[in-house]
Amino acid sequence: MLASELPFEILSLVGDFLLTCERFQCIFVCKGWKVPFQESFWKNTEVDTLEELESICTIVKYSTNNFPYGLIAQTLTINGQCTLSNMMQSNAFKTFQNLKHLAFRCISLDNFDIRNVTYNYPWQYLISVNLRIETSKLNVPTPILIKLLTNYPSLKEINISTHSSTKLLNFNLRNFNTLHKRSPQLEYIKGCFSLTDIHQNSLKTIPSTTPALHVTALDLDLLDWDHLWLYYFSYKYPNLHTLKWKTMCVSRKRIVKKYNAEKMVLLNSLQSVFPHLEMVDFYTEDRTAWSHTLFWKLLCRLNVPLKRIRYMIKFSGCGPSFLGIIIQRFFQSFSTTLEKISIIGDAYFKAKNIVRSEFPYCPRLTSIELTDCGISITLDNILDNCPALRQLKFSRGQLTNSPEAHKESNKHGLHIVELDEIVTSASVFNYMSFRCRDLQYMNLSRSQIGGSISAKTGSLCVDMSYTSFKLLQLSHVRFYSSENAMDKDTAINLTLLSHLTGLDMTAETEDLNKALEHSVENLAWYHLYCELGGLFDFTLEVRQLLEQEVCDVVEYFQRSRVKNMSQSSEADRSFDGQVSQDDWKEDLYRGYVELRCGHVAKYVVPSLWVSENSFWKRLFDSPVKI
């Protein structure tokens, strides 16, 4: 089929994914493309200035074509700066009568009287408004904003923000109540607000407030708030499914106002809060611990049926002990409903001050992310208590196995593992490979792995022979010949990546020795080295050995089986134990690491550290999808 013969429906869908200029060019390709791409062009209108918008309105007004330009337009976006008063005088209200989505990237609400704002042609079909407000005043004139928003009876979504985080959009109880009274269909509210204090006289009216039953998503970026707003929201939004709660302050001072015993009684009196809430995304920059403890204490106490949690704190300095308690509380409170959890802290991991976290039984949990929590987790504990887990991401902590871990445990369906800057041992990967036969994707970066070197082979074997990787990414992983003393003297800088050939390591294959009788194919040798600039000035890099260098390495370790090789003259090393690229042979006597897999379809060992996004890009670019 020729492109000019494609059905109208397909061409219309294609047009939705093209840029405005591309849709305009497609109009003139052929007669068959004119109508669908013309419709696509006018359906989503985007301009930089009001002058451009007026020109478009003029085209529509004086067009001799019978094409229904104004009726087709559904989305209008104005990128450039404009004022509300000028917008109210625009012909757009008359021209685009069926508009559903309106976005202002930079709208000013200053320098005019609220009484002069008139709405002669309200957009009765408008369902979403996106406003990014610019003002020269400290506070945005909220009454004007409320009057604007409450003029559209079909409104379902609002997104309000300011150009500067120092410009406050003050919202009080009356503003919220008026907004819902005039826009009863609201489902989604997103905004950057400063929530004013709730007056003592208003507290008794909160339980009788009219609930906004249609609101299912609340996305709040808060500059200031009184914790009694939780009390109000619990009554106002009983059908909330998604809650994003972000608190931040430019001055880095305490964000949340002080509370007293009387206010706490009100929160403790709640018998139910957000009974349908499934997802919480919580972020705070408060330096004190009590504000977010208060937030989660309320949700945990009342057993809210959360399925997804994203919890992130910055600048708090709460430490791993606090985060360990938070993690424990999350897993215990939502164990029967939790499906995905992401906790991103700001604690540094210190091996001398280990905080261990244990996981209760969570039958529905499929994804775990723990970053900068400064804790130690046990792999067999996770696998035993999270049978549905498919993705594990762990950064800057310790990963261990418990002494009672048994390979005879049930096989696990873990699919993706991402480990960044962790401290662990080779035995953890041996255990992971044996239990997790469905493991296919692993990203291992900047981590420290210890183990014992075999006197027979001169190698530390990280045995993952039961694993068939579709994608394996290794980035600046450091290996050591000791699990207890990972330092300059025990660093192993030569790594061999290999996999088995001639045997399919299926779930029925339990005899590892039988597997090793088959040939092992060496995929690549790598050397971890550093560019020295001084005692504390070096760059850690990795390179693949050349063919002749590989021959020298193989020959060296073959000879070392016959007699012990003596240590050569010691070269200059970094404080992590690496030599320069030219001195790579100085690392031979320390042995090597063999990462042996069942099969590796694709592997990446970047010379420079790469972000996690590159791993995910390679994952989804791979021919086999998850």
C-alpha cells in the first residue's frame, strides 16, 4: 500500500505524533493527505504570542473554505508572555468554541482590577487548564485566579505554578471550597501553593465540609503548610487515589509550622483517611524529622491500602537509623497491598555502623528501590518474603546473605537487578544466580565485591552459571581478595567475563559440576586502572585488554599453576590500589576475577561511568522486551 493510500484514521493518528511544522508540510503532500493533516494541524494549536493567535483567528473568520477550523481546535497553547486582561479581549473565545485544553506558559495577573475581568464567551467544554503565572508581586492575586478557574463548568484538571519559587500562591480553606463549588467536576489538582494557617474557628466546620467526590489525584508542591491541612484533605477528598506531596523551602529553614497537643488530638481522632488511596509520592526538604514522621504516622496508623510508595528526603540529616525505622514501618503497615516502593534518602553508608533492615511477608510486591538509605539488606530475606518481586534496585548500602540462607529454597522470579555503590561478596551473586533462574538484566556499577582467591586457579570466581543474561552492564566494579578488608592491599584489578557453551542451564539443571564439564568461553578481559595526577588526584578507568595482552595473561596464570609466581616490583598505586595503564602487568600477581555466566547475549563495560538512564536505554533497545 502506498503512503497516499493510507486510511484517514491512520493518517489522523500519525498527525498527533508530529510537530506543528511537520503536520503543516504534510498537508501539501497529496490530495489524500490534505484533510486528515489539516484536521490534525488545527486540532492542537500552539503559538508564541497573542499576535500570532489573532492572526489565526483572522484566517478562520475570513476563510472561504468550508473547513470547520474553529470547531476542530481542541488544544490551545500560548508559550510567550501575555496578560490575563489581553487574553480576555482576544477573539480566541469566539473562534475556538469547542476548546478542551488551555495552557499558558507565562501569564501575568498583575496591573488590572479584578472587576474588569469579564468572560463574555466562556469555554463550556474546557476540561483542563495549565497556568504558569508570572507576577512582580510577592504574592499572586489569588482572587483573580479563582475567578478565572471557576468560569469553566466542565473543568476536570488544573495545573498551576509560578515562574519563581519565591512567589507565593496563597490558598486558604475558602479558596478550595469555592473552587469545588464552581467546578464540581474537578478530578485532578496540581499546584504550587502556600497553604495558610487554618483558623481555630474553622476547625469545627471541617467535618461538615462538602466532599469533592470526583477528585482522585492531588499533586501539591508546598512552600508552607500547617499540618491541619491533612485533617481538612481527609474530609474533602475521600476518593483520592493518587497523592503527591512535596514540601520545600528556598531558605532551607523549617518548613512546617509548630504543632501542639490540641491539634494532634484532631488528627488522632480520624477513624479513616483516604480509604481508596493507592499511590503516594512524598518529597521533603525539611531538616526536622517530625514533619514527615507525622505524615506517615497518619497513613500507617489507619492502614491506608497503598500499592505504590515513592518517598524522598533531602537535607534532613536524619541518618540510616531513622530511615531504617521508616522502611520497617512501610513494609509492616502496607504489607498486604504494597506493589512498588521507592525510598531515596540522604544518608551515607558506613560499614562500621550498619543498620540492618528486615522485610516482612509482602506477597504483591514487584519492585523495590532503596537509594542512599545507608542500610544493610539481606538477599535471602527479600527473596523469601517477596515472592512476586521482579525488580530490585539498591544503591549505597550493603547486600548480604544470612548464615541460614539455603539454596534449597524455592526458585525466585527476580528479573532485573541494579546495584550501585554497594558493598557485597561473591557468594551473594552465586546464591542469586542459583535461586533466580529468570534473572535476565543486571546493571552493576561502582560497587565493592570481596571473596577468596582459589590457590589452584589464581582467580576469584563470581559464579553466575545459572543465569542467562539478555543484557549485562558492568561499570567500574572493584573486586577484593577479602570480604573483611577491602582496601588498597587486597584490590584485584583484572577481570575475565566468561560464559558456558554447550549446555542450557534450565531450572532442571541442578548439578553445577556437570555444567563446568562443558567448555567455558572467554568473552573479554578487562583491566581497572587509574590515571595518576597526585596522591589524591586520579581518574578511575577500565579498558579491554588487547589480543597479545590476553595471551600474556593466560600464559602467566597457566605457569602459576605449576609454581607460585613471586611478586614483581611494586608500582605506584592509588589509595584504592590501582596502577597506571602501562603498569598493568603489576596486577598479575594479585590474581584475577572471573565473572562466569550461563550465557550473555549482550554486555556493556563502559570506559567511563554512565548514568542509569543509559542502562535502561540499552535494555529497551534490546530485541527482547521485558
